[in-house]
Amino acid sequence: MALCVHCQKRKAKRRCPALGSELCPLCCGLMRDRELRCPPSCPHLARHRPYQERKIIDRKASRPGGAPRDERLDWLLLNIEALLDRLAAVRPGFTDRDAVLALEAARDKLGRARPLLLVTEPPGRLADEPGEIVFKGIESCRYEGKIVLPQPLQAYKLEEKQAALEDLLGAIRAFAGGDLGGRRYLDDLARRFAAGRGAPPQGQRIIPVR
């Protein structure tokens, strides 16, 4: 049996009409109606659509204030987590608390930023501090839309950036379980990236912590 055309690891057991080739069940589920524009005639789409709709309803109910979990926010969260993963990889002493502090610093700088206003940092503050790295990454992030069928890049609004930071801050604190001095969240983040689920520069996705 041939290998999945997407992951090239697992056996391809499903014919994908959108790609015109075979996928494994896992890649089919991850990409279906997100990275792929599935035709209504696809038997896998028809079989799993009620389940997907149930998941969307559950996500909406789980977000504060009933706000839906959308793909734009997931993409921004993914890019922020990729930055934290890289920081943790090159800084052995980088902890979950450092990740929180970096996100809080980026959030504060976003709050101070105004159009046509040059924001200067206090004396002695290094441009490569984690908070500055996260801030610059958020400012440069653009929503890439569908991966297999690309859409024009879209900039994020200030409110979206702030919402993503608050979302991730809450998730890290909850995941760390009160022990921000360790690397419980960061180690889990590294495992998710290492599991082969992709990273933004390679045009693939992981599932952000929520």
C-alpha cells in the first residue's frame, strides 16, 4: 500500500478528491475542510461533518464570552508558540515563567504602540530580549489562509494580537499548574513540534494550546 502523499509516513487509506491522491486517515482528518477545500461529494467529508460541527459548537461554548475559536486566531497563536519554542531551544534556562514574562512584555508594548509613534525602550534594555522577539514576531505575522489553496496574506488587528496573547497567557498558567519555574508547558510545546505536526515556516500546522 502506498504512503500518504502528505506525511509520507503512514499508509494511505483514503482517496482525496481535493488532491487527486491518497491520504492516511490522520492527515485527512487534520486537513479536511481546513487546509483542503473538500468537495461536497467527498464521502469522508459527509461522514465526519456532523462530528466537526459538534466540535465547533463545543469550542464556541468553551471560549470566554462565547467567542468562537477561529482559524485566524489559531494561526497567530501557532506563530507565537513557534517563537517561544525557538527561545526555549536556544536558552536552556528559559522557563514557563520566562515565557509568561515575554508574552506580558509584548502585550505591554502592543498597548503602548501607536501609528506614526516611535516607541523607545528604557536604557539598557536589549533588542533581543524575549519580549522584544515576541513583539516583533507578532507585528510581522500575517494570516496565510488555506495552505493547499493559498489566499492573500492578511494583517492582524491590535485587538486580535492582544486577544491571542491573553489566550496564550491563560493557557500557559493553567498548563503549568502553578509551577511556572519549570518547563512543563515548554516541554509539551517542544514535543508537539517534534511530533512532526509542522511549524509555520514549513507551511504546516500544530494544534496551539488553548
